[in-house]
Amino acid sequence: MNAIDSTSPAIEVRELQCGYDGRTVLKNVSFNVPRGELFFIIGGSGCGKSTLLKNMIGLVQPYTGKVRYFGQEFTSVDVEARRQMLKHFGVLYQSAALWSSLTLRENVSLPLEEYTELSKRERDELVALKLAQVGLSGYENYYPAEISGGMKKRAGLARALALDPAIVFFDEPSAGLDPVTSRKLDELILQIRATLRTTMVIVSHELDSIFSIADRVILLERDAKGIIAEGSPRELAAKSPDPRVREFLHRRSFAQEV
């Protein structure tokens, strides 16, 4: 990525239309994410949350529309330009996506081997630092099968942070976790954002996380094929005139949260 434009949002999505095999899942999706924001993409099952994320990070090419990062076009650039931009992203996938045959050290080291010319000693030192950031010091030689689900998510986050990315994307980070472990992961996300000033984009339908840590959300709706609400989740829950928004955000008693 070239020099970051200090006047541009971290992310700009403009009139994005996307889907699979000619079937439109989302249309006319537009929003900005300011630098340093903890931004949630929320909605019910099948509304297109993960589809939007995949289009934003280049796993799927949108039918039409643009995605820009720090003012730079991402959607239509060539392979090498996109590869350079991807160095500034980190992604924590829903399953953590750790290689079962590799230790945590080897898993976290993969982006460093792919995108840097660091020596093995330098890579190992950086891996130890990243595992320490997520509370996994001493687990460098463990395999994914030897640790808990919450620890796998933290190891995946360490790998996502390996290159000190400007933006980290999370796909349902609390999926499969018990409430206590999920809350600890939320606290870790807040801590990392505060320490590194990283922009965070989180796909989720978990209201506990949404109300606890989100600065702002967009709410996708399947029948609308797009965004039906945008703003603070607490304000939307309290004031939105749209019954679809209230129904989604009032799946638990909001009265205790305000």
C-alpha cells in the first residue's frame, strides 16, 4: 500500500453489489469506516454478512461497486497491487483456520514467511511477542488440537496481528465459545484496539458483543438485500422506527443495558 492518505476513512464501500453464481445477495451497499473504529456488520442468518466480508477482503469479486482502503482503490487493482495491500490486513476466520499439523509458532509465523524477509530468529521473536499480546506466552510449541476453542481464537488473532495490520477483520469471532470466553475475547479486542489503534471490522450476530464493544454497526437484512440501519447499536435499539431493527436488537431485554 502506498502512503496512507490521512484525510480518507480507513474503509470506503461504494454501491457494492455482490452474490454467487449470478444470484444477488447484496445490492447498493455503501458505508465508511473511520480509522480506529470498532465497526460491526450485523444481521440475521442469511443476510449477507460473511458475503460482504469476503467481497471486502478480495476472496470474492463483487459484481459492481468499489472498495477503497485509506483512499486507495482495492476492487479493481492488479494481482500484485492487491497483494501489497493485503499485507496491511489481518483476518480472524470463524474457525480460527489454524493448520492442525503446525504448532502455534509455525501458524503465526506463516504471514511473516510469506510477506517479510526476516530471519528465523527474528520471526520466532516476533511470534513470541504476538502470542504474548493475546495471552498465549509459553504455548509456542503446542498444536491446535492441544488447546481450547478460546485459545485457538486467540492464536488465530495472533496470526492476524503478525504483520501489525492497519485493519483487522473478524468473521463471527465468538462462534462456538461459551459466554465467559466470548467476553474475554471481546476484552482482548478492545485492548488491542487501544494499544495498536487498529481499525476493527467484526461480522457478528451476538448481541452481547455488539452492545459491549461496538462503536457503530450496519444492520443487513435478507429481504432488503442491503443495509436497513446504521449507527450506534444502543441508539438504534432505543430509537429506531424500523420494526425490523427493533426486532433484531431486542432479542434480549435492552432495559437492563441502558
